[in-house]
Amino acid sequence: MKKFIAILSVAALGTPALAGPYVNVENNSGFSGSDFTGHTTDFHLGYESGNEVGSYYVQFGPSVFAPDGGVEETKLTGKLGGSINATDRVSVYGEIAATFDDVNAYGTKVGVKYSF
């Protein structure tokens, strides 16, 4: 994880190809078979930047957790992510997401993308 953050920092040092603040409203729904289990809607403010080596973003804000038939809760959440261009057609990406509550919760996402 420390290497990933260090690589993102190095990628940010070059001339930015894109940079700036943004608003991200995202809804994620869950299902178990055909049964709807609930949804979460993020209302995040973020910042992104990048160059020919890669890109990164950071975003934070409230998220509304709405379980099906349950009580909605609003919690502070955030994401940190980025990608590194391994070649002209291959990039490696990752994301860390967190929900800040009495007991903080974390999730990760990593992957490789090949462009044709």
C-alpha cells in the first residue's frame, strides 16, 4: 500500500494533463438474487490530477445508506484512488474507500485495464 501511494505521489509531480475539483454523485444498489437489499448514494466533492504517467483522485462527503425496509443513515465517506500507465495500452488502478463511523469501515479495489 505504501508503494502505491508513493507511486501516485511521483505521478502527480509531472505536468498535469487534467486537474481540478469536481462533484461526484453516485448511487450503488444491492441485490441478493432478485431481492433488492438497499442502496447507498454518495454526495462527494473531489480533486483529480494526472499526467502522462498516471492520475489520482481524492473525494469526501456524506453518503446516505438506505437498506430496503430499514432506516436511512447519513455517514461521512471518502475515496482515494489512481492509476499508473504501465504501457501505452495497459494501466494499473486502485482505490481505497472508507466510511467514518463508530467503527470505521474500509474497502479496496485493484485492477488492470487493457485498451485495444
